[in-house]
Amino acid sequence: MSVYQTLYTQQQEKVQQEVEGAVSILEHFHQLQLSGKIIEKQAQEQAISILSSFRYDNNNDV
């Protein structure tokens, strides 16, 4: 495997982990809403608040 391919694969894995983290956050707030602990608007606002600060490599938005 070339250096380029190795770096590319590593970057893909980082992005995949970040996307999975974002999905997990969305699922968490969706479950809170479904259980009646918070209303839909609160779930959306809280998820947006967290995801808006989500970054990978300290600079890049997810």
C-alpha cells in the first residue's frame, strides 16, 4: 500500500468515526424525545447545539 493510500484510508476512518459519533448524538436525543423526557423542539435544539461545535482535526466541521 502506498503512503497516499495509507493516509487516505486513515482520513476515511477518522471521518467515519466522527460521522458515527454525530449519528449517535442524534439517536440519543431522538430517544429522549420518543420517551417523552423532552419535546421534539428541545431535542432538535440540543442536538444542533452539540453538533454545531462538533469538529474533527480541530478545524473541520463534521
